[in-house]
Amino acid sequence: MKITRVFGAPVLALLLTLLAAPAWATTVVTYTGQGFSWDGNTHNLNDERCGLVGQEIADDGGTGQFANWHGPGLPYRTGDGYLVWVLTANGATSATLHLPNKTVQMIKVGGTFKYASSYYLYRKLVGTPVTATYEGYVKGNVQLVVSHGCQPLRTPGAWCSPGFWRNASQGAWDLVGVDKYAAFNDTVVPSFYITPSPAMPTLIQVLTTPGANTFGSAAPPYGLNAYRATAAYLTSRIPLFKFDPKLVGNECACPIDNHGNYKIPVN
């Protein structure tokens, strides 16, 4: 009877709640590719920003890291490769990012943790894989994503994939001087794809319609299907650059970002 009086129903319920509460522990989140898309050919950043900081396009996610990107007092330069990582973990008190070749402390920005890292190929990010660990009592969903970044240019030739052009803003289309609603048969055919399509699609239709061979399978002169041939045509229109068929599938072969900014100085 004494035990019953000391541990009445309300007190007992409180004790059970405390025992069931999550313990303070380090939790691991694995990166699985959020922020990239696969177009059947190339992995592309969904939001690629390589322009100057002053253009308000390339940015470090509010971490302040770009100010000393190349060392004290040496800021980010147009075209530098980077990735901005965002960990959403409401209630976490600290977070650590485990990259393929180093471990870093993430920076609290608003209600998230962020870090601007150098650029890594997609296969290395998911193959390693990259993880984040955090501490604290967290509420809601926890996500580790790449918000945006810049895929650096590492080739002398050029290849901007179908997925790149599908994600590209109007600035990129303006740079190449092409209307996304132009007819495939009047542009890509015959220099990049020998056979006109009976469906008479526009360029943006070819790039956004599911099924890479919908408007034509591999054909001369480059052995590309209509989908890839459209990307090759648009790449060939980038001033001062030439499409290189040997680079098809290379994620670091596009000389411009989604907004039409060049990744290297051009005259």
C-alpha cells in the first residue's frame, strides 16, 4: 500500500515517459544523392551556380566561407568547383560532415547546419558514402542534401548534357541564342541527327519527354539518340567552345552553369 501511494498513476506515467525518451546520442545521416539528377547519361547538379559573388549567383550558403576560399583574404573566383551541404535537423546542437577525404564541422545557419566543400564527383559522394553526424534532441525529418554548387570545367572541349539544358535558366538559352521552343527538325537535324522526327517536337519537348529514344534512337553523324543530339547541338552553340563527342557522359565538361555564366575567363 505504501508503494502504491508513493508511485501513484500520474507519477508512474511521468517515470515511464522519461524512460521512453530518446537518449542524447550521436546520430548518423547518409547522403543518397539529393541535389543531383541523372538524365540517363550524366549526373547534373539541379542548381548549378558558378558566377561571381557580386552577381548573387554563386554563394556559400551564408556560411561566410567564400571570403577566404583560397586562403586568408583570397575569395571565391568564378568557376571554382564547390558544393553547399545542408543538414536539416531541428533541435541539433552540433553537426559534423564526413566528406570523402576529410571531416569538418558544419556551420549553423538559421535553423540548419551548412558547409561549402570543394566539388566531388557524384560517384564518390554516394560510393564513399558521405555522411553527417549530429547531436541533440531532434524533431521532424532529418535530411542531408546538396543545395547547389558548381561542377568545375576540367576539359578543353565541351559537353553539356540533356539534363543540364533541361534545368538551365533562360540566361543559358540566351547565351547560345536558341529558343527552347524551336523545332528539333530545323535545328538539330541534320548536323547532329540525320533523321527528322515525324512527331516534329520542339527542343524542350525532346529534353523533357520521358524515354531517351522517344524521338529517335542512335543515328549518324555522332551515334547519339535525339535526346543527346539535342544537347550536343546546344553545346555547340556556346560561344568559343566546341562540342566534343568523346566527352559525352562527363559531368565536368560543361563550360557554363545553369544561369549562363562561364566557368573560365573568355575573351
